[in-house]
Amino acid sequence: MSLISKFTLTLAVSSICASIASAQTNLIAETAAPTGVPGTSVLTLAEVASLEGVADLQVRTGQTLTNSLQNLAEGNIDIAAVPSLLPFLMSRGAGPYAALGPENGAELADNVAMLYTYRLSVYALSAYDSSDFDGWDSVEGATIFNGPPRGAALTKGRGLITLATGFNEGEGYTGVQTNWGQAVSTIAGGGSDAQVLPMSTPDARVGQISASGDVTVFSFPKDIFEGESGQRYGSAPGVVALELPIEDGLFGPNISVASEDGFFRGYGDVGGDAVNVDMDEELAYQLTRAFIENIDVYHSKGIFMANAWLGETDPERSGMCGPSPVRYHPGAVRAWEEAGFTIPDCAKP
């Protein structure tokens, strides 16, 4: 065989090998709408993973994360944005996972492993200034939009109203649910008196809503927030209690904040981008390394990303440890520790 023929054969074999390698690292990911932290995070992971030559991600946005977690746990997808509350509920066969039962739910929850964490959002009540809605005291008898028909947002929206007012949906107020793609049009079209939404700081969805009129966000009642029930709720799985100083543009332009003292109080949900535990350790390591080394790319996607506790490893802020069954993937642990971070033993597999 001539030198040219050998060189041609080598190029052909290299090309085939490269194609096979590429095919082996094609991943499917699911996340929420691209306007919030989880959607932006997974889309940015797709960007940096491609730039680093780690993997090609096919990202499905606008998904209900309750369904995405089950898809991930069952091995139907490779990556999902996961609020920490959901694996807790799944592990007990509770809430949206009641049909699974405790035994099957626990087995599925054990299939989920974290790459890195962030604060997905903070939940709050809001309404148009042109309405007659004046805050938490106006919930009784009102119509409240509180998320999609099924999922963590609906569970938390209902829970916050019950905590603040004692009312349950269908008794003290009427709930309205649509999928996220219809949320803005439903609210802007007058389909509710007020809404309880997961929000970023600032928030794109509420920003879209405010294009139809000025909006006020209502801080959670201080006495309940600081009381026993409020403190207990703030330490629930996947939940973090937040007190933020009110500044201009906290949630965006044309969005005011009503508070008793100058601080916004609310409850945030934490979670992160997770994979199936069966993902190859080296691949999980490379994905996590790509996140760590490109954190500035994540922050560049918007102010709300810089405020989202990206890559937080403190269990009090990360949602790891405690009653949550999710731990870091072994490959993620290696990436974090190589980068000089300490991963607590309770968060390791």
C-alpha cells in the first residue's frame, strides 16, 4: 500500500472513530422554559459542553419538571433540571408521584444524581396595580393563577397560600392552572385576580406580564415568616427562606415590591442539573468540569443567573443532604474536589 493510500485510510478510520465518539456523547436533556434559571442553565450546559468537546445536548425546553424527573429516573433522558423537592416526593410516592407508590418511587429516586446546584426561583404573590387586589389579605374569594396543572410549582403555590392565609384551593379561593406556555397570556388576559409564581431576580416572565400594566409583588407576611410554621416551612426539602433588601428593579422594571419594612421575604426552591446514576463517570466529570470552568458564561446569560447561587456546595443553600435522597454523581464529586471545593460527606454517593 502506498504512503498516500495509508494516509487516506488513516484519515478515513479517524473520521469514522470521531463520528462514533460523537454519536456516543449525544445526550437528551429536559428543562423548563428558557426564561428562568433552570432553562437557562441547561441551555448553557449544552453550549459549554459542545465548546469543550464533551457532548452534544438535544435540549427540550418548556417541560414540566415533575415529568422530566421521572423521565430521567427511568433512563429515558440523560439530563434534567431537578427541583430538590421532587426527588423527595418521588422517594415517598407522594404528591404528583402517588401513582408510583413508595417502593417504586424510592427505587426511581435512587437513580438520580446531581452535577451541580442552583436556586431555581423564589415564590411570591403578585398582581396588577390596576386590580383591586391588595396582597395576602385579598386572597379570600379571589381567583389565583398558581402554575401548571401538575408539578412542583403548583404544589408550592398552593402550600404558600395555605401557610399565609389558612385557605385551601377550592375552599377559600379559586385556583387557575395552565401550562407555562399559556401563563403570560392567561394572566395578562384577566384570567386571574393575582398569581403565585416562581420568579428570578429579576424575572423575565413577570417582566412580560408587566408589559400589560404595572405589577406589585407582595412580600410574605413577616409574622408568619418568622413564626414557627414559617421557619418549619423554610427548612422543608428543597426550600430555602429568603430575606432580600428591596432595591429598584429587584424583579424588573414596572414591578414594585410591597413589604412591611423594606425587605422582601419569600421562599425559594433549590435544585440543580441532574443525571441518571448510570451515566459514565468520566462523562459526568467532564460535564461538571465544563460547568465549573465556564461559570462566567453562565453568569453572562443575565443578572438573574448571577443571583442564582450557581454551584453552591453549602448544604444549607444547595438542597443536598437531609431528607433529599439525591447525592452528587461520583464524576461530579471528582470534578468539584479537583477544582478545590469541599463536598460534604452527606452529599456524596
